[in-house]
Amino acid sequence: MTKLQLATLRQRVRDLKGRRGTLERVAMQHPPMLAAYLLERRLRPGAPPAHYLSIPHPKSSRHRYVRKAQVEQIRRQTDAWREFSQAMAEWVRVNGEIERLLRRIGKGRCREIDLTPRR
């Protein structure tokens, strides 16, 4: 592998490390979270919306009614959860890409070994 190709891979790793740092800052924030999703349902056409928490469960999900006075507070907490979980999923992908690039850099830096028998 040429020095230019190695430099390009190193630059890509540096960029990904920057992105990983941003994702880690998102994960380390302090806002309270609810590990659930806020659903808006209309029970009849034209009726005002009713809000429910969809709480993941091992085999299914459970729904809990949310009072109108609590909707905004719950929305902030579920949005924080969504941001956290999306950041963690991307963090895993970025780490995998960094690992693949570092392995390519390692292979590119290795010298060829001559395995032909000498006489």
C-alpha cells in the first residue's frame, strides 16, 4: 500500500474519531430519559389526540395512557431516549468502521514475507 493510501486511511480514522467523540458527548448528557416511545392516537376521526407511552417489553410492548398535562414533559424524556439510542447505534457502526480501517492500515504497513525455499 502506498504512503498516500495509508495517509488517506489515517485521515478517515481521524474523522471517524471526531464523530465518535460527538456521539459520546450525546450519550454522556444528563437529561432524564424514558426508555419508551410516545404515540399519538385518535380514537375517533376528528377527536382530539390521546397520547400513550409504548414501553418495550421482552415479548411485546405495553401501552400506558399519558395525561394531557404531562405530555410535554414525557415528550422531552422520550426524545432524549431516542437521541441516546440513535447515537449509541451510530457509535457502534463508527467503532466498527474505525476497527476495519485500522486493520487495513496494519496490513498496508506490513512487509511481504518471501516463503519460497532457498537453495
